[in-house]
Amino acid sequence: MIPRDYFSIYVTESEQSVLTRQHRAWVALYALHAGQGPRANVLRTNEVTEADLLEFEDSWRKLRRRNLPQLHQ
């Protein structure tokens, strides 16, 4: 498991307030994908719900596919 302070996808509470619900859901999805957890803590930390994750999961998958080639260079 990656320590939270090393995992740059997390944002501080003050930064989080400027993120949209969609962006907070994406952050949570990235964190969950990376094995951060427990799930309830990730949702609470990012102030999103399971419904938010479902709503934005497709756009997150498209974002990941678009950025994947850059990650493997």
C-alpha cells in the first residue's frame, strides 16, 4: 500500500473545496484503483458518494484511456 503523503492524487482539505464534484469523484476513483482504502474513507475524504462514482466512472475511464500512452513513455 502506498502511504497517503506519498500518493499525490490526494488533495488537502483547503484544495478540495475548489474541486468540482466530478473532479473529487475522479480523485476518489484513482485512489480506489490504486488500492487506497478503506473505500468508505476514500469517499469521505473526497466528499463523494457511491452515486457520484457511478455518475462519473465512464468519464474517468475515458480520461484514463486518453492519458495511458503518456504514462508508459
